[in-house]
Amino acid sequence: MFDVRRMAKEQKPENPSPVPEVPEVAGPPKSYRLYISLGFVCLILFQVIVVFLIMPAKQAQPRAGIGPGDGTVDFDVVSERSVGIRREVTVEKQIGEKNTFKIRTSRGDLTDAFSVVMHVTVRKVDERAFDRQYQERTMTVIDRVTSVLNASTREEREEATHTAIKARVKQEINEVLGTPWVQEVLFTEVVHEVT
């Protein structure tokens, strides 16, 4: 007899899957694709870190105010400068009783007048100790700074950056205070006249 079930089984295809077989796409294996993706991510992170370290830190705008004590330290500015990866906060302190150092020397027929407003930068963590020591030794600091300015040459006073004078002032102040608290010496309102 004629069996319909048997005929249906015989006509059934061997591969029942409706999806045709596709050969694998040419290219690197999946593990290599993962390594390449991770490599790109690492490269982007490295570039972000390099840009962060190279870009200069923004400085806060100065704010006028009167400091503690007898008014000799009356200018505070908080600034940041990059030190490796961490940031070190420094504070500017004005040096001098009358806020301006003035010296006048005569050599031959020429009179050399030099005046400057001077600030020093101190690490924020050392600010209180610096203020205490500076208040105790203000007159000595002023005398030493004045002697450095008097001993400076006309060429050093005429120099735009005053590098040599600043280095000697920093050394003298740190010596008087007994600790190297002063990080940098800054000159503002510099007037130099030779008549």
C-alpha cells in the first residue's frame, strides 16, 4: 500500500535549518578586535592625561584685603601650580612696612632711584607659620631686603625680570626666617630712574 507518512519522511531535507550556511567573514579573530579596541581607549586616556599635565593652571584673581598683625601682610592671592599630578596651592604675601621699597644711590654725576612693591609666594600649608615668623622678624627682613637692593648693580635693576635680585632676596628672607618658606619673589610696580 501506499504510505503517506513514509513518503513524507523520505522527502524531508537533511538540514532542517531555514538559514543557509554562510562562510565566516575574513578578518582578525574576535579576541584581536577586543585588543584593538582596548588599545584605542588607552591611547585616548593617555592623551587626556598629557593634555591635563601640560596645560597651565589658572590663577585666581587677586583680592584686596588686610592681613593679620600690623598690616605688613595685606595682599593675599591664592594660586595653583602644577606639581606632578597633584596641585600645590600657594599664597602671595606682600613684604615691606610701607608696601614699597625705595632706594636712591648716587654714583658720580648720576642718581639712581629704584622703587618696587614686593610679594613672596608661600605654600598654603605653611602660611600661618610664615605669618608668625614674619611678624616676629619683620624689621630684620626689611633691613636684609633693603641691603640686597642697595647692593644690586644698575644693570640688575634695569633687567626686565630682575632674576639676580629676586634670587638674593629669596635667599635672605628664608635665612632670616630660618626655614625655606618663600617659594618665589615677585616684583610689581617697579620704577627705575637714572637722573
